[in-house]
Amino acid sequence: MILESLNKNTALEEIELRGNRFSHSCLAKIKRITQRNIKTIEEQEPNKLKAEIYKLRYEHQKLEAAK
């Protein structure tokens, strides 16, 4: 149940689990979830810039065609 909730969470980057009795496989799954979220957050800005570049290239092509 905890894993399902954590998997739906896309903002979690770090979690403190000291003092809990989780299995190694459960901890590994939680680690993968946090790593996925960190990667997604890191890629957000470059993806926005790429989208802007494609938009500007398209506009440039339209201007060239209009000339």
C-alpha cells in the first residue's frame, strides 16, 4: 500500500525511513521511485528549452517562406 502511494507521487525526491522494517526489495523499489522523480525534475527545464527551440525554428521557417 505504501509503495502504491509512493509510486503515484511524482514530487518525492528524498524519504527518511530509519527505524522501519522494510524488506530490501521494498527499499530498492522506493529508491527507484525517488530516482525516477529526480530524473524527471532534472529533465523538466531542458525539455522546456527544447520545445521553445522547435517553436522558434518553425516560426523561422514560416518567415523564410513568407519572404
